[in-house]
Amino acid sequence: MRVQIGGGVSSAITLADRYTYAARPVVTNVSPGKGTKHGGTKVTITGHHLSGATKVKFGAAAGTHVKIVSAGTIVVTAPAHSAGEVDVRVVTPGGTSKTNKDDTFRFT
């Protein structure tokens, strides 16, 4: 990154001047779409920009054993949670996925 102010330009570009853009993750499918409220269900999440996932949230509860299979696939173990439907959100350096109709998981 270089900065230009008035008649001058910042000094030569170095590694410290670099900026990396990380896109926000997008969840397009959660399979299976339901599991036991006691936790333990292995869930495959597909979408975009999932590389570097640091956390997967089922509502407010964090999933465990997060395994990044590819930039478009994550496998995670669902946590214990009260019965009901929640949004599954993926957290990466690019942010947290927005909720949508394709990211729901039902605890039974």
C-alpha cells in the first residue's frame, strides 16, 4: 500500500505495506440439517471462502473438532444445545457468515 498526500508519495513498498483482503464466508448448505440436542452429530458445511475457519457457531454455541476439508467444505461436530432451530455461522479472518435460509440446523 502506498499513500500519496499533496505532492509526495510514501517511501518504497516493503512487506510491512502489504494488505490482504479476506472475503466474508458464505454458508450454502448444512448436512445433515438436524441432530440430537445432546451433541455429537458430524455436520458437513458447504459454501464459499471457508478456508481459515477459526470457529463454527450453532446459534451461540461453538461446534467442536472443526476440520477444513477445502475452501468450500468444513466438517464439524455439533455441540449440545437445547431443542430448536439455529443458524450455523462460520467465523474466518474475513468475518462471520451472514445468516440465510440455507444455514439452519435443528436440534431434536
